[in-house]
Amino acid sequence: MKVGKNFLKKLTGFIIAAVFFAGCLCMGFAAEAGYSPKYWYDKDGIFHEQHNSHHYAKDERGRLSRQVEVVMHYWYDREGNKHEIITSSERTSEHTISAALSAKSRIRYWYDEKGIFHKEYTFFTPRGDKDTELVWYDKDGKQYGKEYGYVVINGQTLYRESVTTYDAKGWRHINIFWIYPDKSRRDKHIWFDDKGERHEEWK
């Protein structure tokens, strides 16, 4: 009987903690949704990006207690090293991720002959099929991209390509297509209007 009561207490405590944690996550995601990343080049042509978000800080007892704004500032030197400066009301930390370390994670950063900054990510499916994602930023900070290769969706290995462009109004467009094992194809168009609202349509 005593064991049953202890189990019930533990179960009740677990449920309360889980509900509290879920609520914190939801509030955190809602807070982060209001921020847009910033991209720019400095006077020396070095690319920077900044991401603002909110995270929950812990009190002296180790419990989640209050929201803290966190500013994550990254910049990339011409040797392909990534530099991080993470600032909050509690502390500031600085780190450098070397190009060699990034390469181990199949990530590469570089500037082309025009000074445009690029990121390249390489992924592999469980059976070894390759997927490559390229991202680059123009001098106005607009983000372009291209992805091509194989991905696994619902247990199926599909070939996918996507391209990110901008129209004359400055709206961002992402066009994606997938080729299924039976050679059928699906296309999707995603775009963001002048208010940043997301729209999509299947073709």
C-alpha cells in the first residue's frame, strides 16, 4: 500500500513537471517566433548574422524560472572559421569553431571571388545517398539557396531539389520538387509576402 502511494506521488509529480516544461517550451517558441535573423557585411566585407531569442533561466534550485533574452552573433573569417558571441543578461561567451572542425560535421564556409559569403552542408541518408544544401547572401543581406540530393520521407528515399529566389517586389520564393521511387513528381511553391507571411501551394 505504501509503495502504491509513493508511486502515485512520483507519477503526479512527473505529470506536473511535464506540463510545466511543455508550457515553457510553448512560450519559448512563441517568443522566438517574433524574431527575424539579421544578415550583413561589415566595412571589410566580413559576413555577420544575428539571432535573438528567449530562453528560460534556472533559479538557484535548478528550476526554470524566468525568460532571458539571448543574442547570438556569428561572423565568419576568410579562412572558413566561425566565430560566436553569445550574450544574455547573465553572461557573455565567445567561441571559435575552426574550419577543420566544421569539415568533420560536413559544413564548409567560404567567400567567392565577388566577396559573397556561402555555406555548404552535406548530408547522407542511412543507405549513403548524398544531399547538399547551399546558402549564400547578397550584399543587401538577402538569403538565397539551393538544395539537391536524396532525403528520406515516410520511409521512402526521394530525390529533391529546391531553389530560393526573390521577385521584383522583394518577396522570397522557394520552389521544391520531389521525385518518388515510382518516378512520379510533386512540386511545391512557398513564398513570403511583404509582411513576412508564409504562403504555399502544391502544383
